[in-house]
Amino acid sequence: MVKIDWHPADIIAGLKKRGTTLSAVSREAGLAASTLSNALHRSWPKGERLIATALDCEPYEIWPSRYSK
């Protein structure tokens, strides 16, 4: 079974369902509001971890292509 990465809109929707936003997660981590948006489009382990934690899952579940062997 091939797993595909979550679409950026699904990540944003998942955060919204949990009562937060990408900007809020970014600011809570001490980053500029727009910084975490970088992780939506390119590999950045720290940002991926912050987003995954906010979504109560692991980064490899959101971006399997970035964590495949």
C-alpha cells in the first residue's frame, strides 16, 4: 500500500479542527507566524515535528515520502 503525503490544505484543516492555526503553532514555538508554512512544501524536521505534535500524530504519518527508507 502506497501512502501519500497529506495535502497542505488537509494539514491546515486538521489544525483548525483542533482549534489552532499554523501561525499560532509557529508563534507558540517562538517562530515568526509564517515560518512553519515552509514545512508544508519542503523538508524541515523541526517544523514537521511541531506540526505533527499539534495534530497529535507523528511526522512520518503526515509526510511518508520524507521518511521512507
